[in-house]
Amino acid sequence: MPHLTIQGETQLNGKVAISGAKNSALPLICAALLTDKVLSLHNFPMLTDTTKLLEILSELGAKATIIADKSGRTGSPQQLEIEFKDIISPLAVHEAVNQMRASILVLGPLLAREGQATITLPGGDAIGARPIDLHLKGLQQMGAQVEIIDGKVISTAPKGGLTGAHIKFPFISVGASEHLMLTAALAKGETILENVALEPEITDLAHLLQKMGVPIEGIGTSTLQIQGKNGVPLTSASHHIIADRIEAASFVIAAIATKGNVTLTHAHPDIIKGFLDILTKNGANIAIDGHQITVSGAPENFNPITIDTAPYPGFATDIQAQLMALLCLVDGKSQINELIFENRFMHATEYQKMGAKIDIQGAKATIHGGAKLHGTDIAASDIRACFGLVIAALAAQGETILRHIYHLDRGYENFEQKFKGLGAVMKRHT
Ligand code: EPZ
């Protein structure tokens, strides 16, 4: 199994370019199913998650081309051109579907375009049960028949296609919001989505759908009104994917944990303003200049804090593991309440192996910070935990062996190159 060795007591210094957002790129790729014209996505991050989704779509008939972008205007140095002239199969039963939660986003658009769609039940990270009931209920409200048989979701649209509906989500789901926005774009008539997630990736998707000719009102609010195109394929479009706010926030934390001074370029500071404010209030030095964020700090100058994870604009569950790494180093008692996913503290056990003092009680992690961490043999449980463990390893004494690094390749473009550019000493063993 490939693993990384990481040298500890390393300060990160220098500049790092933030890539296009993984969690925007995935739904944006699925928008290609709604048109027979070319869709161009600039600032496209090359990750195993994005390339796996392209593999799934290629099996359905998509032609995807990656083109180098040397303009320096994007954090991800390439763009994707994708075209779905003809869909050759309504069956997305590729093994990759099972490995990636976001592949559920293929179902509705495929159903809206082809009148039928079958997809393997999606898998994903081991962070909780992660049901898809909101996704399926929404499709049913648009008139679809949906059954789950032998690990597959089998769906059929009525004669005349899917019809717009008034869908009120009982709680906030990023994926279900995106899925039903994509599907509504090709349905007949108006869809109203209430209690939609407010994540910047939702706004990015709404902007792309608008460029593809879909009238949408309420962008940036929790109610969207979408005028569906009644099965008529959408137009071609060119779109710049927003910067990855989770990658940016992770590097900010890494800079403070290692007592470094790091400038992030190609970032969107406005979409992580709440996060940056919390860090500034608690001891980090942060300066913003356009798309650049410069951060310096040190654990000894940082306050212990209590944080609840919450939907945007609350504190993102996707930054919780990285923050925990920093809080292990900060003197005093901190607390993290994980209120989005029921099983997202698996990284705590690995920090404990490194010497951290953390008590877990259900959704509450109490971190008794200030202990010296030491390098050891640890393994990552998900994409974000993996970054958190790298932060802990860089701050720890001695060398760390980090396993399950496929999570890094899933979620962070040019991960080692970026860290080495900031002065980290790490080596991949294959
Ligand atoms: C998205 O997952 C992100 N993934 C996750 O990032 C992120 O942690 C999560 O949103 C929350 O911000 C992508 O964008 C690809 P949800 P998603 O539906 O859409 C429950 C990463 O590391 N739920 O908002 O799957 C669910 O179990 C990943 O990049 C239902 O019960 O998250 C969870 O408790 C990890 N029924 C809560 O809602 C449903 O039908 C929020 O999940 C759907 C969700």
C-alpha cells in the first residue's frame, strides 16, 4: 500500500496556489448530461474523484478532453471540455459509482434526458450512514418511479418527462440540493426548492445552469425557482470553477499549526470569511489582498475554542479534522461538536496515537491541548482527516508514516508538490 513519510517540526513558508473546488467540479461535470453541446470548465482540478466521475460519464457516451491552461490565471492548470452528443446507455453501473458518493448526481440528469436511468447505489467515505432518501423523494415528486433492487437505483420518468415540483427539504443537504437543481433544469415547468443548502458550490452550479440557458431566481438564498426546459437540451457554456474553500482553509490551519507564514494565491477569501474571522479572533494573523490570503501564527498564540459544525455559512464539517490537529497543539480545553455526520471522529484515534489527549462522547470531542505530538504510524479515514494528519505530522517531533493516502489523491491536486513548495519534507513510497 502506498504511504507517505513526513518529517516533523517543519515550518511551512511561502506561496501555494489553491485549486478549483472538488465539490463544485463534481456537480458541474454532471451538468454536461443536460446538453448535447460542449461544456468548458476552467480551473478544473485533476483528482481521482473528478477523473473517476469522468470515467463513469465516458461509459455513458461523454467525450472528455483535458486541456492545459498556462495562463496562470487559474489555480488548477487545466480545463475540461466535455460533450455528450449522444447518450449510449442509461446504465451507470460502473464500479467507480460505488466508490464515490457524488455519483448519485448522475441519476436525475440522466433520467431527465433519457426517460430512464439505473445507477449502482453510491458509496463514499466512512463518515456516517449517508442515506439518499431526500434525493429519491425529490425525483418522485417530479413524477419519477424509483426502486432499489439488488444494490441499484432503477428509475423511470412518466411519458412526457419529469414535471417541475415544489420540494421542501426537511433538513439541509448539499447533494440533494444540487441533484434536484440539475434535474429540474430539464423538467417541464417550474420547480421550487425550499430549504436549499447555501454552500458556495450551490451558487456556482446555479450560475453555470443560468449560462446554459436555465432561468433561476433566488440564487444565494434558501429558496430557488428554476424554470425547466421541458427536455430541450441546454446550450453550451464556459465556466470558471470557484476556488476550493476547504483546501484553502486547510492550508491556513497548516500554516498556524507549523508556526509558518504562508500566502495562498487564487483563493476566494469572501467564501471563507466566517472561518477566517474565527481564526483571526483567536490569535491568527490574516491579511487579504484580492485573491491572496497571507496567514501566520503559532499554536502558543492561539486560544482554545468550542465549535459546532453546521451547514454553510456555519463551520464546515470538512474543516473539522484539520482544526482538531491544530487544537491538539493549543494549550487548554477545546471542544468540537460534529453535528453533520454521525461518525466523523475517526482521525481522533490517530491523533491520540501521536500523543494527543482527546475524549470522544458521541458527537462531542473534547481536546485537552498542549501535549507534544510525536511521529508514529497512522492511517487516514477520509479526505479531510488525511490533511489533518499531515498537519499533525508536520508539527510533531520525529517522522510519521501516513497510510491510506489515496484519500489525498481523491481530494487535493498536486498535494505533495504544494507541500514541498512550502518546505515540507515528505516522500511517497509505492
Ligand atoms: C457534501 O456531501 C460534500 N460532498 C461533503 O464533502 C460535505 O461534508 C457535506 O456535503 C456537508 O457539507 C460533496 O460535495 C461531493 P449532505 P453530501 O447531503 O452532499 C444527511 C468531502 O470530504 N442526508 O449535505 O453527501 C447526511 O447523511 C465530502 O469533500 C440524509 O439523511 O452531504 C448528512 O448527515 C465529505 N439523506 C447530512 O444529511 C439524504 O438524502 C448532510 O449531508 C442526504 C443527506
